Amino acid sequence: APFWSAEAGALALMKGAPAEAIGHLDAADNGFNDVARRYRGAGALDSAAATLTNDCALPYAPEGLDRVFANLYKALAYGAVGDAGAMRVELNRARQRQYEWFHRCSEAIAEAPAEGLSQDEAKWVRAHVAGEAAQTARLDAATAAAASAEGAQAVRLFGNLRGFGNAYAAHVAGVARWCAGDASRNDLAMAAALAPGNAAAQADLAAEKAGRRPQGRVWVYVEDGLAPWRVETAETFTYPSIAGRLQGIGTVSFAVPRLRKRAAAAAAYSANGVALQPLLDVDALAEDQFDRAWPGILTRQIVRTLTRVAAHEGGQAAIYAAARGNDNEWAGLLAALGYSALVAAWDVSTNEADLRCADLLPKTVWMGALPRPADGVVRVAPAGGREVAVRLRGTGNALVWVRRPTAAGPATVMTIDLDAKGAEP
């Protein structure tokens, strides 16, 4: 249920219904929390059911990408309906989800290249990925220490987390806090380091460090395309049977998911003539998460296959041996054949790969910043596509959100007034 709630929330945003999205995403967030609590101890029954059937019997366990986006999308939806306080709370939760993912990936992060890190800098990296996510205050202190570093040093520190962090969520949080007059350097520094090729992210961090507050500034985020989805690869093959006289008739099915990328809606975007630049490559994060899940997927499938082969061979052998003990070999042979057919039917009927994934997220997020236009209209133009005119609300700093999943379909637009100060978390 939480998976479908998350999908429904993303779809509601895609069609421009933020109030509807909030309800779905709340249900998803609560459901994901329940799954996380459950799997700290229980889950044996689900694992047994999955061994007898397939991974679809397991509750959907979201990874860092899913959870960060769920809270980020709730934040954007709350901002679109004018609830700045709730937006602030959800941005804080998105940061918490990011820390949880850092912790999950702590070993990989520790092994990532970290050329030039001093002993103190290495301690910062370890502090960022060690311990439980409840230690947010300590992690924030470590982040602040890195954010106060200058230039290349900050890039080195945060760069060690590149490939694990969500620059999109960090930048939206930083901009929202910056415009509200709250502490924003941590988030802006992380976004700048995670997206070194985005000039607007670099400029925002430099301006914040210089003590400047944004005035009449508009940030444009374009979510382009759709994230990779899972497709099934299935095989059915025979193996040499060793039970009784039924050699060569054993069959087993093998179905696993594979990740497939999808086409971008446009190759580039601009807003009022200002070129937008990539801020987040969702494809890369999705591939990384799938690669981390793959060993578990494959291991469970191997265990499942061996379980079915053992059931097939063991059952046949027992039936055939009992029949021979009663001097009725042909009856045993027929019974074993019938049992073999039942096991094969069980195998084929449950041969299904788990294709659940966050496939309604964008493929790429583009971002740029520009002065607020005098006429209050931002014109977002995809390369080779139809321009979208967005009328801003309020009179000051603003956020423009554009969702363009396909080249042929219409774009969805939301605007957020960033000058409203959110409630403290």
C-alpha cells in the first residue's frame, strides 16, 4: 500500500493537484515508517512467503531516492498551497531521509575516492555516515563545519558523498531557508558540491557566504522525463532429474528484474533566455540503488530455485521409493509424474519478478536562477518544444516547478512564494 500511495502522490503532482498529492504522500510516508519499524525485528513470515512465491510477497522497502523524494514532493506541494510551515517541516524530513541513506551506504562512502583529505576532513566524512539517523544534531554540526570551508576543500568534503546525495532536495531546502532568513549554508554547500556543474548552485552558495540575501530572485526547477523502470527477464529450463527413473524432466523458472532507462523529454531548457543546467541525474542514483539491491535479489532467487528443485526431487524420490516398497513401480512412476507436474505448475505460476520501483520520478532535474521579470511571467522553453508561460505569485522571491514527463504531453506548473517564513521544526 505505501508504494502505491507514493506513486499516486507523484502522479497527483504530475497532474497539478498538490492538495491531493499531500494526502497520498502522507499515507506513503506513514506506511514506509511502519515497514522500517517492522523489519527491525519481524519479517520472517514475509521472507518465507517470498521463498515460496516471489519478491512481490515482500513489503516494498524504499531506498534513499524514494524516501527523499517523497518528503521533497510533500514540501513542494505544501508550498504550492501556501503552507510555508509544513513545507519547512517536510524539507527537514527530506534531510533526515538523506542522512539515513548515507548511513545505509556508509561502507561504500568510506571506500569512495577521497584524494587530498586531511585527517580532520576524513573524520568529517566518517561523522556524516556513522551512527543512527537520530543523531541529526551531530550530523548537522559536521555539515556546518564542512559548509564553512572554502572552495575546493568544501567540494572535496561533500564530493565524497556524490553519487549518494540528492542535490535537488538540498538546494530547494537551502533556497527556502535562505529566503526566509534562516540558516541555509549547510544545504546550499551540499547542493553546490553534489552538482558542481550547476552554475546557479555555485552562485547561491557564494552569495550566501558573502552575507547577501536574495531579493527579487526566481529559481526554476524542471523535472524532465521519467526515471528508469524495471522490466522482467524470465527463463524456464530443464535440469537432470536424479529421482527414480524420471531423468531429464525437471523444470525450473527464473525471473529477475532489470533496470531500463527511458528517453528524455528535451535535451535542454531555458527560462527567459537563461540556460538551465542539470542539478540531479536521477538515472544515476536509481542505477546505484538497483546495483545495491541486485545481490539480494539474485540471492533470494537462487534460494527460491534451489528450494523448488529440492521439493521436486525429494518429493519424487519419496513417492517412487514408497511405490517400489509396495511392489508397484508403475503406480509410483505415475504418481511421481503427477507430483512433478504440480511442482512445475507451482514454479511457473509464481515465476514473477518484482517490478516495483519509483518509476514516476523524473529522469533529470534542471535548475537555473534569474531576476524576477518585470511582468511577473517566466517563460520556460524546452529545446525543440513549446514554451510554457508561468505567472508568478507574490512580488518577491519565488520558486517555479515544471514537470515535463514526455515530449508530447503537456507540462505541469506550480509556483511557490519563498518570502513567507516557515515554522521552526
